[in-house]
Amino acid sequence: MKTLGAMIFDLDAIADVECGGHLPAYNAAFASLGLEIEWTVARYRQLLALRDERRRVAAELRKRGVNTECDVLAELLADEVCAAKEKIIDETILDAGIVARTGLVDLITDAFGAGIAIGVVSSGRHGWIEPLVRQLVGEGIVSTIVTAADLPAGPDANLYRVALADLGATPQDALAFAGSHVNQRQATGAGLATVLIEGDDTVGMPLRVAECQRVHDKWQETPRHSAA
């Protein structure tokens, strides 16, 4: 088995950015547009099953009968909500009180100290992701941050593949941490040994470098996890 050379973390695995950052920004966007909509955590988590944020907002508008004389109006209003939300999150994300999940920063710091290259991926905007990563993890630890804007065009675009290339690593010597089933599928699609972290409870997660090496080795020993 190869020694771990790289770890790639989905930002949502490091911290609950969805509910800690995106959710309050959506609610503020609704209010700014005069919409009497306030998502609860439970409702927002339901809507996360829809991968595209505009589809989530449009689904909520249709459910509530807001400006839905036709689907086009719902889509246009959804665009307004999402644009307002992006502006709000840019302005508020660093003051949202988002904290890293238990043990994740220590793991990243220990891995960096052991000579393992660290990457972070996120589908969000680079303008707020980079300062948030610095705020959560610290300066000079993360070697690459890959966002949707860094992806090549095409249906096979994959955040983890771009991060691997930036780190000069191969799937065989890297381990990914995903914060959702969607990103878990991206990571495994890139051929990476992958740990899924959902919720704040990280008990039982591989949070030490030696444990991560064992997870990586076990994954590589399983033939069905060959690289895509």
C-alpha cells in the first residue's frame, strides 16, 4: 500500500457551511425581497436533495403558490432570490459563527505536519471560500482550494480530479473526506478512497493520520474501488 500523500476535504465535511452559512443567507434573501418564507433546518435539509439551488428555491415558491402563474415567473423569482443570497453570503459568511466539526482541524494540522498535502473543494464561490478556509483551518496549511469556477467545461468535470492534479497526487495515494452523498459520489468517481461525514458527530471517524492510512489501505485492497 502507498503511504498517504494527499488528503482532500470537501468544505462541508470540515464544517456545516450549508446550515451555518447558506441557510441564514437564504432566509435573509427571502426577507429582502418581501417574501414571507423562512426555511427551518429540517426543511432546508429536505431541499438539499435537489442539487441546484435555483431548483430548491423554485420548488419552495411553487409549493407556497408565490408568483407561480407560470413556471417562467417562478424561475425568474428564484434567480432573484439566489442572486440576493449570493451577495448576502459574501458579506456575512465570516461573521456567521461557523466552526469546524470536532477533530477535523486537528486532523488537518497533523496531516500537514506529517508532510501530507492538503486540498479543499467546494461548489461555492472562491471569493468567500478562501477566507473561510483560512478562518477555519489557519494560514499556510491548505495547498489548493478548488471551486466550481475552476472546473473545465463538460459533464465529467470533477472537483476532486482538479484538486488531485493541483496537488500532484494520484487517486491511489490520496484520501477524500466528503460532507454529502453528492460529493461522496464525486470523490469515488475520481477513484478516491472516501470518508463520508454527515452531522456534527465525528465519533468513530478516522481523525488521526494512522487511522486515515488504514482506511485508505482497506479501500485500496477492495477491487470494486478501482479508479474511474
